[in-house]
Amino acid sequence: MTASVTTERTPEALIDVFNGLFQTALNTVLVRGDDEPIYLPADDQHAHHRVIFAHGFFASALHEISHWCIAGSERRKLVDFGYWYKPDGRTAAEQAEFEQVEIKPQALEWMLSQAAGHRFHFSADNLGSDIGASPAFKENVQQQIFAYLETGLPERPRQLIEAFHQRFATAPLSADQFSLAGK
């Protein structure tokens, strides 16, 4: 990557870093969207797979990137990686299931956020309900981060974190950066 070092944290900077790493290597681009986020594989009208984030929001880009980092090669052939999605208004049981599948993506999102110098917020993604991110979920996400720090990250998030450190001049990740105080 030949991008310059900058502390400016814009969606365009994320797009620049992501596309610099993966447009050629994995035929995938990060795209600013106008509506809901979605992952779309390449098709007859689009040469590249597209990670589309919502409304140009920095945090949305990091969240969608984290899901892309988790998805294996077969899932990256499917719209939205073939995952189920239950919209707002989930029951407590549905929210618990949501939290189980969100542990690794939100752990990566927090790590990517830290590497980009951007504040991380847990997402319960359940605005139509008063059920938020549970304390157990937050602890599970934190424990997943500690496991990644101890055993190492998969290749794609590792590359992104290294590139974010360079682009945004942030410190290397360490366990003390992932406190639940105030979260």
C-alpha cells in the first residue's frame, strides 16, 4: 500500500486502505452506500465483490468489513454471506442468538476501530426493542479480542489492522486498550 499517513478518519480513507489491499488481491471493494449495508458478490453488472456500508458512516464501514473478514470463500459467493437477519423488534431469545453470531465480528470491529483510532460502540442492532447488548455479550466480545491477541488474527483482519496503524498513525494493539469500562 502506498497511501500516505494521515490522522484524518474519513470513509474515503477506509475505502482507500481497503481497496488498496483487496481490490486486486481478492476482487473486493468497499463502497459507500445510501441505504442499508449489504455484501454483494460480483455479477454480470459488477466485476468486483462489494462490501457496501450504510450512509457513509465510518462505524458502518468497520462493521461490514468485520463481517467480510469472518466470511469464508464460499460465504463470500453469497449475498450478505448467506446469513439470516431478523429486523428490529427481536425477542430476548432471538437477541441471544444474534449475540452469539456477532461475537467474532464485533471483536474484529472493535480491533479495527482501535487500529483506525475510532471509538467503538457495541451494536445490539435492535432499535425496535429495549433489549440492548447484554453484559455477557460484551464480555464475550472482549474475551474474543484477548484470544485474537494471544493466538493471532486471521490474515485479512491482520492486514487491515497493520494498514490502519500505518495510515492513521495508531499504536499497536494491546489488551489494555479493550476495557469494558464506559461501554
